[in-house]
Amino acid sequence: MDLKEKMRSGKTYYTLETQLLKEREASRKLARLYNLTTDVDKESRANIRDELFKA
């Protein structure tokens, strides 16, 4: 079982694993960018949302 499977299934996993740290920082950056946009910026918001919530 890989790290993401453990995380999604509620099993214990190492939260400071390198890949998770990178993904967490990228998500924070995207959230900050999204919050800097306005409701007029619909295309930018949609692109950021798509990236943030990609599967």
C-alpha cells in the first residue's frame, strides 16, 4: 500500500514524507493565488481550481 492509499484509507502514515510536503506547499501556493483573484477573473479562478483539485 502506497502512502496516498494509506492516507485516504485512514491508516497511519508519515506526514513529513518529502512528496507530501511538496504537494502541501504547492496546494498552499495555489490557494494563495486563488485568493488574490477577483470574481471577475473567472478563467484564472477556474484554472487554479482545476489544478488545485485535480485527481
